[in-house]
Amino acid sequence: MAGGPFRFGVQVTKTGSGAEWRDRARQIEDLGYSTLFMPDHFDEQLAPMPAMAMAAAHTTTLRIGALVFDNDYKHPAILAKEAATIDLCSDGRLELGIGAGWMRTDYDALGLPYDPPAVRVDRFEEALHVIRQCFTGERFTYHGEHYRITDYASWPVPTQKPLPILIGGGGKRVLSIAGREADIVGINPNLREGRIGRDASLDSLADQTDRKVEWVRAAAGPRWDAIEIQMRFFITSVRPDRMAFAEQIAPMFGVSPEEAVESAAALVGTEAEIIEQLERRRERWGLSYVVVGDDNVEEFAPIVAALNGR
């Protein structure tokens, strides 16, 4: 729920061997993290579906998910079937993260059409409808502008009812869809340019995040209290010299060190300072689902232990 108890996830991209991947998943579980997330891109990273399945097979409570599946890389009925299969085989531990797609280099590398944002979001909205219909297991027909499905019944159906859907985005339209439809809303920078650059950094500043949370809240209406607000922190460092580090990262944002360190992309300071930052952000934004990178797993573990479930 927005502003509810904290839980924590880790986004992992690669491994050197099967044994290393199994051990990493078990370590993440043992350290108290809720979820292992995979990105969905075509550069040097694991394919999310098989890696998620393997992580689930070698853990008992760890949840798994993508942060997030790009809607344009797979037909939504196929994604729904694969997602339901993993949820069934993991005894109900999947969180289905989906988005409209943004990384231009992925599209260019595979010759996929990089349609204007409005078209990609239209297609994503149709896909979301198809996925939900598939999860019912009932036979259905859907003829939209982007997808045509005729007399189809998907099997298996998810173990979780409903299976949690995570929608991540940074623009008003996607975040409004998320407010209406998602169980978990990922507040991200707006990546309209198809790459991560200075504009994305500026779009992560606190005042921009205020606006995004309000878009979600307005669209959610009475659903707001049932939604989890999630953020992926890309600049995470447990260290005693918070403001000295802020001076180093401020040029990336083109703002003052004080503004940079309060960005929704950053968690910097001592363990006590980061705990205080997270509690303030929960009060301000409803943030309760915190995701860090694989290189932060060990140093962030005491913060997980202090806040998990609180």
C-alpha cells in the first residue's frame, strides 16, 4: 500500500556461471530482500525469463520479476503464458513488471520499429488488456488496433489471484495508466529520448517526483491506498561523507549538491542517514518498495534489516 511497510528488491543483470547465479539468489533471499528483479534489454545481461525461473527454483521465499518487460519485444499473450507458468512453478512468487518500451538501441539493433511514444503507449495499453484476459483462463476474442486475438483461452493461469502487476514509467500518460491498473507503480525518470542522459537525471529531482506521484494519485482515486510505490535507486552509497559525495554527483544533474542528493535516483549517507531519508520519502511520496543494484546488496543489507516490514 502507498506509504505501507518497507520492502526491498535487487536488480541483477548477469552472472559468470549457474552456480554463481544460484548462490547470488540465495544470498539475496538470506539477506532479507523481498525480490530479485531482472531488466529486459539486449545488451550484456541474462535473458530474464529463464534466469528468473532458475532463481525461483533455488530459493523458497524470494520473489522474482522483471523491471520491466518491454511490451514491444514479445506478444502479450506469449508473455502472459510464460508469466503464468513461472508463477505456477514458483508457487506464486512472480511480480509481472511491464512497460511501453524506451531504449532506442535495443530497437535499432534488432530492426524493430521505434514508434512515437503515443503509439507505443497505445500498444502497451492494449497489451495490458490482453494479459489480464489471458490470466482469467477464459476463452476470449479481442480485436484492437495493435492486437487481434480470436477464440483463445490461455493456460496455465497464475497461482496468485490476482498476480501483481508492476507498471513503471516517467511520463504522465503511463503513470496515469499505472495509477488505474497497477498493483505496484514504479516511479522512473522520463526516458522519452530513448537513452539515459542529463534530461533523465533532471527528471529524477524531488520536485519532478512530486508531480509524478500526484499523477498516480489522481488517476488511482480510491485505489491509492492499495498501491505500492516503488523506486529504483541508481546512485546508492553507504558512506560518512554524504555532502562531499553530493558535490561529486551534482554536475551530473546540473543542480546544487543539496538538490542532487535529494534526487529520487540517489540514496547516499550513513546507514542512519539513509534510513531517515527513506522514512521521509515514504511520508512525502508514499515510497515503500526500494530497489537497489546488485553491487549494493551487501552494503545495503543492514538498512534492509532495520526497515524491512516496518
